[in-house]
Amino acid sequence: MALSPDIKTKQKTQLQIILAIVIGMAVVVFLAAIGVLNQYIQTVIMSIGINIIFASSLNIVNGYMGEFSCGHGGFMAVGAYVSSVLSLLLFTENKFIGHPLLPPQTALFLFPVVIIIGGFAAALAGLLVAIPSFKTRDDYLAIITIAANYIIMTAINNIPAVGASRGLMGMKGTVFAMSDLIPLPWMLIWIMVFVVVCVVAIKRLMGSVLGKGISAIRYDEISAEIMSVNTNQMKLLAFMFSSGLAGVAGGLFAHMLGFVNPSSFNIMKSTEGMVMVYLGGMGSLSGSVLSAVLFTFLLELLRPLQILKWVFIPLLLILLMQFRPEGLMGNRELPEVWAKLKLSFRGGKGNGISSGN
């Protein structure tokens, strides 16, 4: 059966986007491998990738579903610690059992599995929070998630086996084991791969029937229930998926630094996620990606101010709420904005085409 011109155009556009992403990733890896991109630039790129996953995951709850989670840093911590402990046990000399359970070289293939297991652990933690939370309405989820963030931090602070407040280190050994086998910047590669997978997964989810049900909750939960949407089930699934992706971001963050402690995932980390979501736009995946890039650069610019940057970042959130509550992209995606800009540009050339607002 012949495909319609619209479908052919859409498929061609998708292939072009995929090709551009693959070429872009290959160029970045090549430049990093030959030393053109120094370690600082690589760290900034990796931080952007981790922030994209973190902001996009929080956007599922705060943006698409219209609920208000303020403690996503806690789920990031669960993923970071679970994947770090697994990584130490499996691939490196460690204080738990001494010798690694597997040859370190197997990290090249099993590292993504470790990160995904950390994501599943975070999703389970999200389920434990979601079950009592979604029996309430309105702002109670915000209060419960803040409490969950503090509970997770307090628990980690009191577990000596994972370093308690001193933190856990040694994850760089896994990264070195991969580089020893094939000398490539593996953390950079894996972070870029996970960013693509997570963004595509969120896009596919929100474009599905399940995603439409999640979005329906944001507009009117009672109407959604009348239309046979199982809102409790949708909320649980969305919150678990969101928490799991935050856990993936946490696992990558831990291995990028090679060290984590509980203070890395306190309420400030959750605030970072909220700033990125509201800066980009509620319910806009493109907005989360764009805001993660801008926010990471902003953090680097404010780094010389040290602790004072935590005056400016919450201030940025307040200013956003006051002057552009819909964020940079609103609830629109980049192709929609791009098409509108092209239409406006053609209208500005005087060819008689209206921008149509």
C-alpha cells in the first residue's frame, strides 16, 4: 500500500533527525577522544545530559500531569546509591566484599544494566510515595514529596555501609575499567545514549493513549474520570516512570563524579529540577531540553559566586512565576514553534501570508 505524502515527509524528517543526532554524537565523541574537548568541557556536556533527563522526568509529573512534586532529588539519590553499590560490587575492588564479583572488563556491557537497575529502584521508591500521595488532592503531593526527600536523605545519612554523611566513592573504577578495554570517553557516550533513549521514551509515552490519559488529569481530573480514565492508575504509572528516570539521572551523575554524598540530592537539587521545568515550560519536552541546557550554562556562569548562586537561582524561579509563568516554550514543542516562526517570517516578507498568531 502506497504511503501518503504527509507520512513520507514525516518519515523523512524523522530519519534526518536521527541521522543528525548520530552524527552529532559521533563528532562530540571523536573530539573528546582526540583531546579537542578537554575534561571541563566534557563535564559540562555530561551535566547538560543529566539535567535533561532530570528535568524531563520531573516534567511528566509537574508539567504533563499537572501535579506538584517538590522532592525529586530524593529519587535521584536512590538511583545514584543503588547503581553505585552495584557497580562497586560487580566491577571494582570494594569495601563490601573485597574482590569484584565479575571481571572489570564486563562493565563495558553491563554498565547500562546497572544504571537501569538503579532506575527501577527509584521507580519502586516512587511507588511507595505515590500510593499514599494520590489519595489526596491539590498541594498535598508537594508536602509529601518534600517529606520523602528528607526521609531518603536522613536514611542515607545513617547507613554507614554506604558512607553515611561522608559519602560513597570508587565508581570511577568502573569507568576506568571500560576505558582500559577500549580507550574512549565512555561516560560521555553512555550519558548521550541515555539522554536520547529517555527523551524518545517520554515522547512516545506522551503521544500514546496512556499519555493522553495522563494529560487529561491536568486539564480536569473529574472530567477524565467521567470519560473512563483510571486516574489513580495513571498517576501511579506516571509517577513511577518519572521517579525511575530521575534514578537513571542519579546513577549517571554518581559515575560521572565518581563520588556521591547525601547533600548532593537535598532540597536544592529538587529546586534545580523545578527551575528547569518552569523555565522551559510546563508540559513541553522541548522546553525541558532547552531549559536544561540554559540552566547548566547559568550554573557554570554563577560558579564563582559559590553559595550566593543559591540566592539567584530561587530568585530566578520567583521572577519566572511573576513575569512568564508559562515558561519559555509554554506547552508547545519545538517543531510547532519553528513552523510558526517560519510562517511569521514569510508573512513579514510581504507575500500576503498571515502569521495567524
